[in-house]
Amino acid sequence: MKPTPRLALLTLCLGLLSACSTETRQAPIVDRPTASSPRFRPVTPAADDLKPDARGTYTVRRGDTLLRIALDHGQNYRDLIAWNNLSDPNDIKVGQVLRVAPQERAVAANANAANAASAAVVTSPISMPGADKPAAPARKSVPRGDKKPYSDSAVAEAEKGENPKAVDVIKATPPGALPVGSAVTASDDEKLSWMWPSDGRIVATFDEGKNKGIDIAGRMGQQVMAAGSGKVMYAGSGIRGYGNLVIVKHSNNLLSAYAHNRTILVKEGQTVTKGQAIAEMGDSDADTVKLHFEIRQQGKPVDPSKFLPSR
């Protein structure tokens, strides 16, 4: 028997309804914040972290110690304690701003920077009415006919009549004396006399990125000598990685450091001469017996071979 058209149509509709009732599982939709969303908060460095340190100051960073900061700036840690009124030198906090230079030197450095900035500004004169007319020559109340050829006597005579106070100040200034804030030049540092701090084979050379000085191999108890005359700025074991350490300050610009000693033979504040025994070689905070020797110029490590005599 042939199916009727109505029955065929009913069967087709039932098939379509069953197909539509089959659900397809979809991945859940997650509402992710975008840059335009009010919930979006980009992570940016703190504003204070982007500001450079002012001249003569340093912002404490994670892992810093007062001794390390003093060494990196060529200063005595006791001076840092005094300049910053620290009751406990071990209690410094991340983000704390410390003064690492004398107040006078920092002020002079900032003044020099301001003067340099103002000197870079170019100014143009403004023409005023009648300014194109040549100015009348100034009248001389007393005729000057005393021009003389250069000679020592002529200079001496000129000094008597021209600003005697300035002449007296210059004559009273001792040779080599520098005003506050003046930089120590390389020629001043070259006047220092240096020697090797110990005998032995060099097992590590200077590398600013890895090794801030040179390493000299030796035997336990071997003498370590001051490479130049100066004053002991530090003697102790408070800087990690250096062991028993001696730091000698030779000038306002230069200091030397002697690390990994077995025994320290000098005290802080003691004046030492070139060649004087200041320690005994050892392996404190090191894997072998050696002397780690550094020279720092304005707190920055420099190659000691440029200062030490050839051998």
C-alpha cells in the first residue's frame, strides 16, 4: 500500500524535530579583561624606580649592605653612618635614600651641573632704539702710558697695583690644594707610588663584568703588603664574598682592597706605608689560598695592572 502524502510529510517533520533537539556542547565563554576594560591594570615600574639618584645620594636596593655601598662609592662606612644619622648600620631598608658624599661636595656638584645647563642657553641681544649708534669712547681721567714689555719685575709691579687681595689668596694657597667640589685629576693619582701587594702567580685577571680585580696565588700565611701609602679605611669580614678584607684609602680618589686573608694585621684608622705588612694570605670566603686585589677610582673598579709596576 502506498503511503499517503500526509503520512510522508508527518514523518519528515518528526525527523527534523529530532535533529534540532540534539544539543552540541560548546566551550565556555570566559570574559577576559582587555586594555579598554575598566578592570585592566597593566603592571608598570614604580615612578620612584624610574628616577635616577641625585648627585651624592644612593637608593638602597635589595641585597645591599652599608659596607658594600661604602666600597662601591669609595667612602668609609663610618662616614655614611654619620652623614645619614644611622643608629644601626645594619638596619637599612630597600628604597631608603642615603647620602654617599660629603654635603659640600654634593652641593658643589649640583651647582656645577646647574651652571653647565645655564651655559648651554644661547641668548640674543635685543636691539633698542638708537642702539645702532656707536657708543662714545670712555674718557680716561689719567693718561696711561705705562705699557711695558713682559718681565718678572713688570709682573711684580702689576701685582702691587691690581687687586692685592686676589694675589694674596693665590700665594697663600698651598701647591696641589683643591677647592671644595673640584675633581681629582688623573695626574694627581699618578703621583702615587705603587708596588705589588704580594708575590705569586696571577690566576685571574681584571674583568669589569666578572672579576673586579686580580687574583694572586700563594701559600697560607704569606705576607700581604700595602700597595701604596695610605690610611686603613676598613678591616673586617663584613662584605660577603671578600672574607677577611682590608681597604686602604690612598687619596680622595683612590683606594685598594685586599681580600680572602687568613689574618688581618692592621686596624681601622691606622696609617700604613707602602710595603708594610697588613695581612696574611688565606682562603677566607674562597675555594683556594689567594689574594684578591682591587684598585677603585671614585668607587669604580679599575684594572690594577695600569697602576702596578711591570714585573
